[in-house]
Amino acid sequence: MDITTYDSGRRPVWCPGCGNYGILLALRKALAELKLAPEEVVIVTGIGCHGRISDYMKTNAFHTIHGRVLPLATGIKLANPKLTVIAHSGDGDAYAIGMGHLPHAARRNIDITLIVHNNMVFGLTTGQVTPTTPIGVKTKSTPFGNFEKPINPLLLALASGATFVARGFSAEIDHLKEIIKEGISHRGFAFIDVLQPCVTFFNTYTVLRERVYKLEESGHDPSNLEEAFRLAMQNDKRIPIGVFYKREEPTLEDTFKHAMNPPPAERLPVKVDLSKALTR
Ligand code: SF4
């Protein structure tokens, strides 16, 4: 298997230089190195420029409605736990209309991977503010500069109980490939926020290249939750990328299986007084 195994043959329509190309390549490389057969993989995408990625992958795919990537991915995984389910979302898709789903997927620890293409702008609709646009940035919907504080996706994932939390940069393709491989191999909900420049509406290549540094090179221990929180709050001129945090615990599929077929000792008789129940 190599990266061509997952190439649908469709030519991407993203703008030349868009960070989505880096994510697409990192994803194909990760699947090839994990030796996952295309029929074992499902890519679920939402609405936004990122959503095209399912067209370019020769795997199973589901391109769903705006903000509903996680419910779809959860249903697919519960219906067929043997599948490797990888959900892709944009910052508008995941952190605006779809925001309500992220904490719940994290606390349930469903065994899927969520890759958020975070370019800090609505690209498909030609450049409006999103929940991750930095303060002061002028977009079509904020002509005087954004005055709303951006959310911090990593803090949100950590606080919601995600068992794998990472950040990548689309221009660091091999580094991102390693994060994606680790996220897919992780048993449980793997959250990967990817800094992805939008060359047309918010070109962040220069500033991100100057500021990102790799956590592995700083000796970070990903089992340390407190340190992960501290790093996620890092708000100076340096931006850490890599795996912030991971731990093992039962997945939603494990607990679901147990609840559907509990051991005899846990099968408590349930007494219902039907006469009272029906007359209420
Ligand atoms: Fe990429 Fe931005 Fe073009 Fe969309 S608008 S394809 S995010 S560069």
C-alpha cells in the first residue's frame, strides 16, 4: 500500500497553496503506513472547504450536513465497530454550528478520530469570521476587526475528557502524519486540531512557520494532564504542536456492549407497578 492506494483520481479544486493539500497528503501517508485497506476506512466530512477531502479519498465516505460530522461518525462506528472512522470538520463546522457535539463525543470516548481543519475563517463562503478567528482580524463579516474572543479548542477537548488531544500544522506534513497515525491507533476519541492556512482569505503561513515548535522536542510527557492544560493555554509567541495528552480508558463501544449484555450479577430485576404507571 502507498499513498496512491487512497487516491480517488479526482483533481482537488482547492486554491493553489491551500493548507488542505498538506492534510490530505498526511492522511494518505498515515493510512498507507498503518496498512489500512480502503474498504476498512470511512471518512466523514461536513460543510466547508475541508469537506472536499472525502471526494479525493478512495475509501468509504459520507459527506454530511453542516456541523453534524460527529453524530454521523458516532452512528457509523456503533453500527460497525470494525470500521476505522475518521471525521473531518472545519473550524466553522466543528466550533460554530457543530460545537454542541464535540464535548459529548469526547466524554463518551467513542473510538473515532476527529481532524479539524482550523484555518480560522469561513473559506467556502468567501471569508467570514469563525469562533477561532483572532481578535482584530478583518474579515468580510468583521470589516472593523473581530471583537469576539476566540475559543481555545484544545482546552475545550481536555476539559471535556478527551483521551487523545493533539495539534498539528498542515505545512509540517510528516509530523502531522505521525499525529494522525497515533490518533487512529488510539482506542477512544482522538481529537486533532490542525492549523491550516487559508491562502485566499487568511494566510497564516509566515506567522505559523515562525511560531510553531514540536512538543516531542521539548520532552513533554503526554500522560501529564496538568501540563497539557498549561501548554494548551500557552498564549505567547510560541505555538506547540504534537500530542498534548493521551490516556487509555474504556470506549463507548466497550460500555455499550457491556450494557447490552451485562453479566448475570448485574441483571437486577426491575419491578414496575403497571397499574400505577398506567393511571398516572
Ligand atoms: Fe483553501 Fe481558503 Fe481556498 Fe478554501 S478558500 S480552498 S480554505 S485557500
